Amino acid sequence: MAGANLIYGMGMLELGLTFDFGQMVLDDEIARMNRRVLEGIRCDASSISLDSIQRVGFDGNFLREKQTRESAAREQSRVRVIDRRMRGAWQQRGGEDAHARALRLAREILAEHTVPPLPPEAEAVIARHLGRPAPTQGER
């Protein structure tokens, strides 16, 4: 969940009476975007690119610079659900709204995700807290 410090709310609708997997995916994307903003703007020799500034000047077009395009590709938030295209391009590709895309992605995640097994030491700790014997290799 992108490091969100939130116990309640992700995927919730109607004051928490309803949960929606599509909303959860949308909320995750928003949380990732917020985390990116909170990381701040990197300001070092490679991000400032003084050679580009000298070459382009104060009234040039930095979008034509390779360094600008490469930096933007790395630095911008990577969206999977939110569509940033103009309306015409969005409509030409079917006009699928963000919730429909998010719900489709949630279904893919639910269908394809496998939960990695706990390490044996974690299983032993959980069993101890539950007052049960630690599972053996064959019980896992």
C-alpha cells in the first residue's frame, strides 16, 4: 500500500459499510502518487543537468533534451489506473473509466497472486503464541 499509514479507509465506500476491490486499487495508486510527492525533488548534479541548461538557454525547450525525457520517465509517478490521455485519445481506446480499469486489475491480482510461505521461524512463533506445537515440515 505504498507505505500508507492507514488502518481504515483503503477500498472503503459508504462510511466503511461497503468494500470495493476496484476502489482499493485506485486508493493504492493515489497512495503511491502521494509517496512520490513526499519523497521531494532530487537536486544533485545529474538532476540539475547544467550542460542542458547551458545548451538550451533561458528561453529554449528543455522537452527536446534527452536528459529531460529520461529524467521524466524515471521521476514521474507510474500510473496503472489513472488515464492521462486527452479525451479523444481515451475515447478512441474504448473510454474505459478508472474504476473499470481498477476493477479489472483487482480481478487479475486476485486470480494470479500467490502468497509466499512464511519462514519456518515465523510459523513457530505464531504457533507458540497460539499455544500450539510448531508445525513440522510435512504440515506446511
